[in-house]
Amino acid sequence: MRTPMMGPVRESGASLSHIEPDTSLPEDTQLYSERSKGEAGRTGIQEAIETFRLPFYGRLWSSNLIQFICFHVLFLAMQWLVTSLTDLRMAVGFIAFVQGGTIALLSPMAGVVVDRQPKRNLIVFGRLGLALVAMTIGLLVWADVIAYWQLLLMSVVGGLLASVLSPATQTFVVDVVGRNRTEHAISLNAIGSSFGTIGGAALAGVLVGAVGLVSTFLSAALGVVIAALIVVTIPIEGRAKRSEATSPLRDFKDGFAYVRARPPLLLALLCCAMALFNGAISPMRVVFARHVLEVGAEAFGMMSGAHGIGTMVAALAVTLRPPSRNFGPLIAGTMFLYAVGLLLYSFAFSFEWILAVEGLMGFAGQLWHICALIGFQLAVPAEMRGRVLAMVFTLAQLGFVGGLVVSALADLAGDQLALAIFGAIPTFLLGGILVFGWKTLKQM
């Protein structure tokens, strides 16, 4: 299976001779990985089945699915709780800003931690910490002492956990299946993420409406604990072997030096930075549900569910035909399509219109997600995966910064105009990058 390379630029940049790739996979996993080399003519379904036959991948996929569902339940319940405490649009955006800002600030160093420590252990402790956050919020609501500042504090803690949990979870997939099945494993993981989006959104709407916020938060906490316990049973640590001891600071500098010396990577990361605008949908979805469309919690869940259906369609399409080249143009193009979706969303002609646009944006966002995870991991050596993916996650968190700005703009100029502005800007910028940077992007 072809592994995209960065060409001669690989020979420049920081030296990484002090790190050796992790070859500690169990014997049967190595056997499957080796067997997949050179195989051709298989359909996407056959490759997916073979990937699920790999030892321990089924457990990892199941645990990730549970985490995805519980995360969306927690996230949507928290947004609904904020709108119950205040009518200020900016309050929703500021919660997202605090959490995203924490992730953005800590992710670069978190990537170093992921490259140095066993990813399995990081995932377990991260999930247990997330469960504690959900349980704490639920108990505060139950005691009727919940306050906005407490949600801000929980957002900081959640951002700290997510800064390590996100790159650890994504890179651990490759450690379990091997680089030869990276495309298929990440595509299948994306299907689980889509199930999580659809199921989590629907479940959150039903739970909030039927049993209340307290039970919703506690249910999310229990699910995340179960996801952590499943990962404990996987006997793969997921850590690169190091031939010499180096400082975290040196690893941190090596990561930036590696990317800085490679223009295709830099331009692709610049496209990812458009999340500053594209992340506006996160705080504005609940605002549109409550104040533009004037629908209830279940309809709000349907909006997120429609987004999830779009992600499912994209994940299934990529599973049947995983991308193996042109990752740079794909990353830029899918971000462009998502930006166009934001612009269309702002018109809000009807609830049905919003559902259709949610599906389009879910499709584009999932394609970007998969192409970024596969493209960046295959374009860099194994010992750099954690640090480079951490940069991607850092840029993705700029969406929370944009969420704060668009929320404030909505308070001043109106919900629909604010979202239209945030859709138009990245549409123009990404269109320019695709036109003038196409040749550079194709080198990734």
C-alpha cells in the first residue's frame, strides 16, 4: 500500500535519530500487517473486514464508539445547560472558547507527551478524567448550585484532558493496526465517530427532554468509564522506542523544525487554520435552534443528528475507497466546502433547509477529518505523529476562538448576519489557496 511521502524535503530539518519506531506489536498483529503488504484488487468492504480481523482493533473501535457517543451527549447537554442559565449568545461561545483555548495552548506540548508516553495509558486516564468532569457537573445541577463560572472551570479541565486524549486516541489506532492499514482503520474509526455524532445527538435530545440534565450527565460519565475499561484490555502500549534520552523541550523544537522545513505541510496546516471561521457552527447551532428556528431540545438533537448523517455518508464513502494521495488538495477542498456550508446555513430558510445544510457540512467536515488524520500521519515518520497531529488539533481549536467572536457578533449584528460573515471569509481565503497553492498542496 502506497505511503505518501514529502519527497526530498524529508532529508532536511531536525535530526530524529534518537527515536526508533515502535515495533512492539503482538506477533499476530504484525502477521496481519505484513500479510496486507502487496495485496491488490480487494474491495473496500473486504479491506474493512480484514482490518476488523486484526487483533484488538475491534475492542479499540468499540471503546472509541462509546467515547464518541458520550462526548456528544456531554457536549450538547452542556450547551443546553448554558442556554438555560443565560440568554446571552456569547455565553455559549465563551464556554467553547475557554475549552478550545486550553486545548490550543496545551496541544503542542501534549503532542510531545503523546510521543514519549504509552498512548494506551494516556487514553485510559484521559477518559476517566472526562467521566469525573461529567459527574461533577451532574451533581452540581442535582444540588441546584450550578453556576456559569463552574462550567468555565470544568471547560478548562476538559480542555486539559482533551489536549492529550485527542492525539493519543488517533495515533493509537495506527499503533494497533500498523501503518499498512492506516487508511482503512482511520476510515472505520470515522464511521464510529459518525455513529457517535448521530447517536449522541439523538440520545442527548431524548435524555434531556425525558429524564433531565442530571441523568444525562451521569449517563455520559458511566459510558466514558466503560470506554476506558475496554482500552485497558488491549495489550499494546503504543510508544516509540528511544535510543537516547532527550528533553521534552528538544522534542518540542524538533517537531516545529520538521514542519517548518516542508512547505506542503505548512500550507496544509494553514488550511486547517480556517477552523477559526468554520468552528462558528458549534455555538451557533443551539442559538439557531432556540432563537432563529424556535424549536425545542429534540429538534436541536435532530439538527446535530443530520450533521451526523452527513459524517456517516462520508465515512462510508471513504471506507469503500480510502484516499491514498492528493491529501493536500483534499484537506483544502473539504475545508472550502464546509465554509460554503456555513454561508448557506446563515440563510435559514426553514428547519428542513437547515437539516439539509447540516448534512452537507457533516459530509465535508468528516472528509476533512479523515483526510487530515490519514494524510498527516502518512506524510511524517512514526516518531513525529503525535507532535504533528497535535499541531492539527491546535489549529482545529481556533474554531472555539471564532465561536466566541461570532457569538459576540451575533449579539451585536444578529445571528444570521454573523454566521454569513464567518462563512464568506474562509470561502474566499480557501478558494485563493486552492487556486494559487494547488501545486504545492499536491506534493503532500
